[in-house]
Amino acid sequence: MRPMTITEKILAKHAGKKSVQPGELINAKVDIALGNDITAPIAIKQFRSIGAKKVFNRNKVVLVPDHFTPNKDIKSAEQCKVLREFAHEQKISHYYDGGDAGVEHALLPEQGVVVPGDVVIGADSHTCTYGGLGAFSTGVGSTDLAAAMITGELWFKVPETIKFVFKGKLNKWVTGKDLILHIIGDIGVDGALYRAMEFTGKPIERLSMDSRLSLCNMAIEAGAKCGIIAPDAVTEAYVKTRAERKYKFYASDPDAEYAEVREYNCADIEPKVAFPHLPENTKNISQVGKVRIDQVVIGSCTNGRFEDLEVAAKLLKGKKVSDHVRLIIIPATPKIYSDAMESGFFKTFLKAGAIISPPTCGPCLGGHMGILAEGEKALTTTNRNFAGRMGHPKSEVYLANPAVAAATAVKGFIAGPEALRKK
Amino acid sequence: MKFKGSAWKFGADINTDDIIPAVYLTTTDPKELAKKCMEHLDPKFAPNVKKGDVIIADKNFGCGSSREHAPIAIKGSGISCVVAPSFARIFYRNSFNMGLPILECDGIFKVTKPGDKIEIDMDTGTVTNVTRKKSFVATPVPPFMQDLVKAGGLMNSIKKRGLV
Ligand code: SF4
């Protein structure tokens, strides 16, 4: 049999085939179909438009109103209402509303809703996040979601895979976010278009699950169909207490075929900052120069997890946010919110002068809870810095990891965590 | 299927926030969305685009979010077809699912100036700049996708296959 990559194996299994190869068009069963308050209303409209009455499996459709919630205005309230009524009508078991809602891609792994070996589709481009668990997961549109909600399957073109091999030891403060920014800086925002990105090497094996999810989250920023990391002991420790279904670990065959193999030496990788207006405009933190910042955001499906808040709290302890900076901290889920509170982070954040937001996508997509005015600059731990992404079309967004974000909030200009020690 | 119209030119890596900013995603009405289409890149686009006009863009058109509001807004504005050397994959999928014709075509971008007259023959995949008298052939649309279009999009194809 043809040797296969982890992505090919998962897809083959879900298509009921022994083997698949890149370029092949397949129909695959989906384990989870996800929608949010922006994309699900269109999917629900499509669902009804062809007379569908029932979702294929009420336990496999997941609906999370997270983008404009708590409802920011009347229109978004109407959209959420569409979700709520559909969820109740269909008795959707994974529907997260009110105090149960969190940013979808942080919520699903945390709650054990997605597990290793799954095929997950989501009407949200950052659905690729779950590759961190060793699942095949990819973003689709609302119509695709409607199709999957009805039939429980969807068509896919089996992607070619690019393998990224990391070597050496990670420098201090370097996280999964920096590795993916480094890659995107190297290959560009369409460098992995239509392809799967597989991340390997000792430094990857040493990454925490939070960091792996954050790394795979941004595969889409290189145009990829998915990002994936082979599950291992770290994965096992993470999923064993929370998985709500059986899971399966897949791994690439040693002689699997790759479209390309790229190697990186971690010694060259510092914390990274992506400059406006594309995630590929990356620089090492030592090269950014003096950039004055008006707003710092720590949150989102990229970096709003416990570990992210923990590093921010550590750095902000006993410090004050610069008087010209608004620091907005958004724990990504209710559990992270409560864990952060119990760990005493909130006290640190509030004393430093930060704003703590309820779990929401909020400013990440320029929705609400921290919109930028003309000419303002934000440094954020989110994943996109397109022009106008966080507000006014003439505002600027810089992307970085949470340690850089915390240091920047204190200094008032873009700075690495080392800058907090030097006096 | 044939399209005729004037060219609207956009560059590389046009993202879904450019096509329709997220603040407007609280509606799914094509007419409403069309009013804000490309607002940040070219405020003249939405008020002036005519039915049948064509978007000629550079590589990786439609990158970013999975919002179907993007092809809906473009279609709602009257654009008949988007031509670019490459498309972001979710946008590509969405366009076929929504019935917005798109073509992957190299070369046309370089020779086209805004306002040039463009003719597109979807059956042969030929894109012609009538003003500059230059023709290019697009990458053939895979038969699987053609069938989707013929069936009237993904939803209708599901219905036709009796899967509802
Ligand atoms: S946090 Fe940002 S990137 Fe993540 S799902 Fe929400 S809007 Fe999208």
C-alpha cells in the first residue's frame, strides 16, 4: 500500500478507503460540523431552503455564538436568535450560549468535543486549530456547513503536504505563535495554498498543547487547508480526562511523500512581530525599532488560553500599563476565565490597569469591545492584521505572542519581555 | 455562458475584510452587503459598478475568513465573474457553492487597466481584454465543480441526489 501522511490517513479512513492520494476528490464523513453567530445563520437558511428537517446527528453539530456576543447590537442579537432557535428545535447537544459561550476554537478542544483522529469542518477559517490535537480540521463556508449538517459528509480534495521540520532548542519566550509567524514570514500568506502543513521535530514535541493549538490556528494565514501535529504523550495527557468520544492517534509513515520539506533552526527564531497589513510581514523582536502603541489585546482563538494569560500575569505583576495604552485581556472561554481568576491573575491585571473582557471574539475581527480609531496602532495576540481588521481602515495592527504583548502594554511601544527587566 | 463588462482592478492578497469588513456581517442581505463591498480599497466601486462588470485581481484573491458574505457581496454588486491567477481555498469553495463564477487565469492582470472592456466565455475558459485585444485561457474547472455549478450549487445537488 502507498505510504501516507497523517492527513491522508485520516481522510482515507473517513472516506472508507484504504488509501488516498493528493488531488483525489473524496467524500468523507465528518465527526464535528461547527458554526458560529456569523456563519451559521446562512447555513440554517440554506438548510431550510431545500426542505431539510433534521440535522444528521444532533451530537455532531456544534453551534457557538462567539463573534458578536454578548450581543453587541440589535442585528447581531437577531443573528444569535436564529442560532438559539435552531439549536433548541434540533436539540443540538453542543450549543453554548450566555455564560457557557467562549471563543469556539478554544472551547472545543477544552471541552473534549473534538478529539485526535477526527475530521472536523467549521464555517470559520480558524477551524484548522484542531490540528494541534492530531485531527484533520478545516475551514469551509456556510453552504458547506449546511451540506454537512444534512448529510454528515462533505467533499474534499486531498491536499498535498508540506513538512516543516524544526531543529535545535527554542529560545526563551518563543512559543508556537512565533514558530508559525516565522514560517509565514518565510513562505508568505499563500505559501501553503491548498496544502496541508505538518509540523515536526523535537521542539514541536516539547510544545505544550496550548502552544500547539496556537501554532496550528494560523496555518490558514499561509493559505493552508490544515495544519497538523502528530499526537503524542502531551496529546494523551491533554485529551484523556476530557475527550467525550473515543479517539485515535494517527502518524505519517516514515516514507510518506511530501510536496516539500522545509527545515528551520530554532536558534534563529526570536519572538516575532508581524507588521501591518499582512501576517507575512514579520520581524524579530530585536529588529522592530520604536513603534508607539495605543492598544494591546491579549485574547482570541490564537492566544487567549490559560498559558497565555499566565505568562501575561507573570510579566505584569507589580507593573503598570503605560498611560497611553489600553490593555484589553479576553480569556477565551468561561473555564479559562474562572481558572485565571482563581489563580489570582485578575488581581494582577486590574492593578496593572487592564480591562478584563468576557469571553468573545470582540476586537479580533473589529466587532466590538475595543475598536481602533483612525491612525491608532494596536499590538495584539490575535492572528490577522489586515487593514481595518480591528477598526478604522487607517488603523494598524501588529501581531505577537502574549509575552511581547504584556511587555508592550507596560512600555507603551513594541517591546520584548526582556525590556521589562532592564531598568 | 458569456459575460461582458468593464474591468475593476484589485491587487494581490485581497482579503475578505477588504471585500466586506466584519462590522457589516450582522446581515446576510446581498443588496445591503453589496453597498459596502470593497469600501476600504475603492470607495468608488460600490456606487459605480455595473451589472456584468468583471473583477480582475492578482494572486490569492479572497484570503482570510470563511465568510460567505464575501462572494455574496460581490455577486450582489452585479459582478459577473472574478478572474485571478489564484484564489484562497475557502473563497474558491464558497464561490462555487454560491454560484459566483470565478476563473483562475494568468496574464490578464498584467495587460488590463481599470475600465477596459472584458469578455469571458465560461465554456471555453477564454478571458479576452477587448480594449487591448489580448486573450488568455483560464485553468479548466474540474468536472466535479462543473457538475456542482450545473446542479445549481451544492444545496441543489444534495437535493437532486435525494439526500435531504
Ligand atoms: S478569535 Fe478572532 S480569529 Fe478566532 S474565531 Fe474569533 S474572530 Fe475568528
